[in-house]
Amino acid sequence: MKMKKRTFTPELKAKTVLEVLREEKTLSEIASAYNIHPNMLRNWKKEFLEKASSVFEDAKQRQGMRQKELEIEAEHAQMLKTIGQLTLERDWLKKSIEIFGPDYEKKFSKRPF
């Protein structure tokens, strides 16, 4: 019988990790209370502690990152526009070759004199 994968909300993860950090109960007691494997709680605690400093990041740093994201999005939009234009030009050239044939340059390069 296959077990269904459980998902946990960020709120539950934060709540359990804070309980672990308070050290009022052992990790095993908290894990059994929430029916979570102790290794999973250890992983959550590790991740929580690694990312805790991001809460106090400087506002300028966050704004700078947002600015970079906007620049990348603008560059991406410009590239898509260029790709679309080049695709239209290529399609037009293909149709021109179909209409005039592969030797269309010879037809128009003849001089009357």
C-alpha cells in the first residue's frame, strides 16, 4: 500500500521549529506530538537558521535585487520582440522565393541595354 505524500504549511513548519528552538520539549517529543519524523524537524530547523538573516536584509539590497529583476524582464521582452521581427522577415523571404523562384535575382538583374 502506497502512502500519500504529506505536505506541511509554512506556518506549521515555523511553529514546530520555534518549539524546537525554545527547548521546552525534546525534538522527539515535538515530532511525535505533530506526527512528523525527527529528521524532518532537524532539516526544517537547519533551513530556518540558514535563512533567518534574510529577514533582516537591508531594504536597499532588496530594492536593488528588484531593479535587477525588472532589467532582466525588460531585456527578455526586447529579445522576444527581436525574435518575432526576425521570424516575420524570414517568413517573408521564404514566400518571396516561392513566388519568384530560386533564380529571381537573374530575372531582375538583366539590363535592357
